[in-house]
Amino acid sequence: MTSYAAAHMHLQVTDAVQPRPTDPTMDPNDVAFVKGVISFMLVAGTGIGTFWLWLRSRAKAPSDFDSILEGLREEHAQIQADLSARMAELEERVDFAERQLVQGRQTARLPEPSEHRTPA
């Protein structure tokens, strides 16, 4: 048997084991499977990437969070002091207004001078 005949015989055996498709297009089931695999990989990759970014942001958060919280506490204390000062000033104004109203009523209650004058 020559090498040509052996190679030809090998090709015939391989063709018998794996028949070549006559239609060059893919089976619709294979197309759907490939689309499903690609979709799953895209969704899974996006989810894993998002999870990784979330983990990285949490690792950096405590130092930023502490400084932000401290700034908010200072601002709250400043606003509280300002409001306390304003409230004290308003209380003083109300007290002054009450005193003025009471004095106004007392002067109105004084007896009016009589028209009879004593001879002098």
C-alpha cells in the first residue's frame, strides 16, 4: 500500500466518523446557546465588576466618613450656639416689650389732675 492510498483511506475513515455538514450555517439551537452564554458572561462580568467597586469604596469609606462626620458635628455645634444666642436675644426683646406694655398701662391709670387748684 502506498502512502497515497493510506492517506486516501485515512480521509475516508475520518469522513465516515465525522460527516461534514452540507449546510454552512449554524443550527438555530446552537445560535441560541451561544447567545445565552455571551449574555450570561456580560451580566456576570458587570455584576462582579460592580461588586468589586463596591468593596473598594467600602474599604476607603471609614477615613472619609470620620472626617465628614466630624465636620458635621462641628457645624451642628456652631449652629446650636448661634440659635441659643438668637433665642436669648428674642427672650430679652419679649421681656422689654412686656415691661413697656405694663408701664404704659400704669401711666394711663394715674389719676388725672383735678381742675380745682389750690389758691396760692
